[in-house]
Amino acid sequence: MCKLQVNAKFACSGIMGPVRSGAYEIPEGSTISDLLGISLAECLGPSRKSVEETLIFMRNGKQAQPDTKLAEGDKVHILLKIFGG
């Protein structure tokens, strides 16, 4: 299976622990949710499903969903949702 290189920036370390921002090599056909799982496994952070609902995902500057498929060179930002009023 081919691999893709994508760049990820995490602005949510408060709930996810010491997640590494930077280049990730992921299998072709991977989604944002897959990338999240890979990054959390690296730092032994919480499970993907336990944090996915508290995050906002951006792909190449546009809001995306966890099931959005990634392509070579994509830039992914993962941010913590802001709650309050």
C-alpha cells in the first residue's frame, strides 16, 4: 500500500497530551480520524473516540469532518472546540 505525507498541527494538547505536530506518513486512503488515532498512539494519549467529539478539524484551511479522506501534502489543523457563553 502506498503512503502519503501530510502535515498536522495540534492545538489541543490540554486534552490529548504531548501530541507531535509536524509531518506524518500515513497509508493511502486514511482519514482525519485515522491520523488522529496514529498521533494519539504515538504519545499513548487517550483513545480517538474519547476526544474526537471535542475537536474541530481543518483540512487545507477549510473545516472538515473526521471521515474526510486525506491526500498527499494536505495540511491538517486539529483544534479544541471552545465552549461557553
